Amino acid sequence: MSPTHDLVTPELLLTRLDAIADRLRDSGHAMGLLGLGSVGNERMRLDNYSDLDFFVMVEVGYKKRYIEQLDWLEAAHPLAWHFQNTVDGHKALMTDGVFCEFAVFEPNELKRIPYSPGQWIWRRDDLSPDLSQPQIPPPSPSLPNETWIVGEALSCVFVGLQRWHRGEKLSAARFVQSHALDRLIELDALREAIADHEVPADPFNRERRLERRQPELARELPTLIPGYAQTPQAALAILAALERRRANMNPAIVERIRELASLF
């Protein structure tokens, strides 16, 4: 563990969040600070490697000021580095290793965007408490049907191997070791192969916390993601993984995949 992360603790993160709230309160035109993720409603996940994810709510007409001038954040703790990563906000590293990812909104804007439910760290009385809950829900956790998942996995492996033989090795690796693997994640989730339902899923990213939610699949990952130079081996590993799951696969495309994987 690095010295920096020895210093970043859940207690420090929550204390820093309170300090940011205090600076916002004093800044004149802020209306609230909404904690998200592990500093929002999922604090059971908070650890030394968590970020500070939050929304800053400001009065109408002041969004640009709070995005372009980070004095309110610097006042909580000096910044080592930051950049504006979206039209709404920044990513920032504080000098003691605390990492922040935040967006700045006026109240009416939250009605038009999806986000996970959060927890108010501080809120002015004239800001509705209901804004901690999204009016547009996050992406649906519903999954495609198994026929689509298996068919898409096979087509990603096939296309990836075609690109491998064209010399497009990066694209090939992504098709086989990323896109096809995403389908395996979905297949196991569809079959409810979730080991720890207490670990919350991320509605925006199924691979988050996979090692705890789907440990059996996690143990297969070294062969499923062997690296840039080993896409044919990864393709055969994807097929083997589907076979272990007794997936209904079309013999013709399976045979062609095996032929392509054997030609490297």
C-alpha cells in the first residue's frame, strides 16, 4: 500500500466532505452538497481507496462561476491537480491523496439527468430535499434474454478474430476480451449467479465489484483476459466458458471460431 493511501481513510474522506460543505455554505451562492456512491447511500463500501463523488447545487446563474473557479474546493484542502472533464464538472486530486469527482448543477437541471440516489451533506432550506432522489432513474438493471447474450458473445468473438487476422490487434482484443466478456457477465447475472447480494450493483457499470458479486467468473478472468497478444487464446477461453455454462451455441459459428483461433 502506498504512503499516500495510508493517509486516506474513511474518516478523512467524510471529514473532508464536511469541510467542502462548510466552504460551500460560506461561498454565498451554493445551495447544497449531495454525496453520491460510497459517500452517499452506500457508505458500507467506503474504504481507503474511495473517491469523493458529489454534486454541488448552486443558485440559478452561478453554475459557470463554481465550475471555472474552484476556490471553494481549494479552501477545503489544497489541490495538487484538476481538470474539467465534463461541461458540468471536474476531477481533482488534493495534496493529501483525496480524489474528487464532482458536477455542479442548478436545481432545475437535476430533473433532466439520471443519477443514483444520494445523501445530503448540507442543504439550504430553500432547496428541495427530494432532489436527493433522481426523477429520471438510472439505467434499468434488466438484462437481455439469453439467446441474445450468447449470440452477441459469439459474434463479438468471431468479429474479433477476423480483425486479428487483418492485423487489427487492438480492435480484436477489445471485441474478444472486453465486449464478449461483457456478455458473460450478463449471462451469469441473468442466471442469478450472484454470490453476495449485499454488495450493490452499479447501474452504470456491471463490472464494478464483480470480484465479490460474481467470484466464480472472477476466477476465470486470467484466461479470459490474457492480454493484447493472446486474443486467439482468449477466444477459445470464451468458448470454453460458454460450454461450461451449457449455453446453446450454433455449431457452425463455433466451428468457424475454432478455425480462426487455430490459424494464428
